[in-house]
Amino acid sequence: GAVVSQHPSWVICKSGTSVKIECRSLDFQATTMFWYRQFPKQSLMLMATSNEGSKATYEQGVEKDKFLINHASLTLSTLTVTSAHPEDSSFYICSAMAGPDTQYFGPGTRLTVL
Amino acid sequence: GQSLEQPSEVTAVEGAIVQINCTYQTSGFYGLSWYQQHDGGAPTFLSYNALDGLEETGRFSSFLSRSDSYGYLLLQELQMKDSASYFCAVRVRGTGGFKTIFGAGTRLFVKA
């Protein structure tokens, strides 16, 4: 079946540094990918929709200058958390559309900012 | 805006049947999905309903009534491994294209 990978699976960084998370569709092309954030025991909150070759569409309340999204190819989208702070510590999950009705999720990246 | 409501917790015994309801208020509705998530893991896709009716996949079934803005996930022959969080999610289309919005999740506890 379709697989979406994320790298790294976990990362610990110091406050003020930037962290890049990669999301890859391994056996299909995805013109649209999504980035979600999930805090412990909470739901997945959509941060932005990443479209290949164009600017990402951010949800209300998500700082586009802080969470930089690049969808440079049909199989790769990246999320960069700039100037990370402890409150950015979360589980970041990407997903990719494999068809009009099918959305696959990556395994997630756990970010801890010290 | 979009809103989804589902119970926060459900407890059932092994072998039983449990139904998790989901009501939604949304614009640009296309379909209703269900996802399962175990602690520490990513969500896994269970089902998607775009049309009214019941979809069955093994022990899991999902139902949608578009006129009532309502759906449910039915889990039969519960097993201990079914203990997890279950999210309903609406697929909507807005100015930026399609996106999936998740409900708050229902934590299912299966007891022996």
C-alpha cells in the first residue's frame, strides 16, 4: 500500500534554533500534502496545506513565517520550524493525498525544544 | 467554520459491539473519514464515506447521513487491541482546495 515517510522521527533542539522535517510519499506522487500538529491527548490540528509548485495555504492562527513549508517536488514536502521555542514542542504529522478520497499519514515527528 | 462532535470516551468489553457517533457542522462537505490512533503512533485510515449509507470493512463499519450531518463508526467483536483513540474527520473543499479537519477524538477502552 501507499507509504508516507517522515524524517526525523524525533528531534531535540535548543530554543532559538530551526528544525526541518521532511515528508515523503514513497510509492506515489502527491500534489497535495498536509501538515498537522498534535499535542498530547488532543486532536490533530491542521496547520497548512502544501501544494507542489505553489505557496502553502496556512490555517488561521498559524504563523507562516514561523512554520515554513516547501513542496518542491511531487514526493517531498518540508516543514521548517524557525526559531523554535518550548511551546513548539509537539508531534508533527504530515499526510499526502494518494487519490481524491485517500489520505495517508506519515509516522510523525516528535519535536522537543529545550 | 467547521465543527465536529464526538464522545470523549467510550468503554466496552471484549467481544461486544460499540458505536462511536459523530455530528458535524461544516461548509463544503465532501465526505466523512474515520481514523484510529494508538498512543504514540500516527493515525491510520479506517474508512471514508462520501455517500449516504453503510460501508463495511471486516469488523469495522461506517455510516453517513448527509441530510442529518451525522455519521458513526461501528466496531464489532471488540478486541483488546482496539483500545485506541478514534477520530472522525470531515473532508471539505474551500478556496485553498480540499482539506481534512479532525474531531477531538474518542478514546475507546476495551476491558476483558
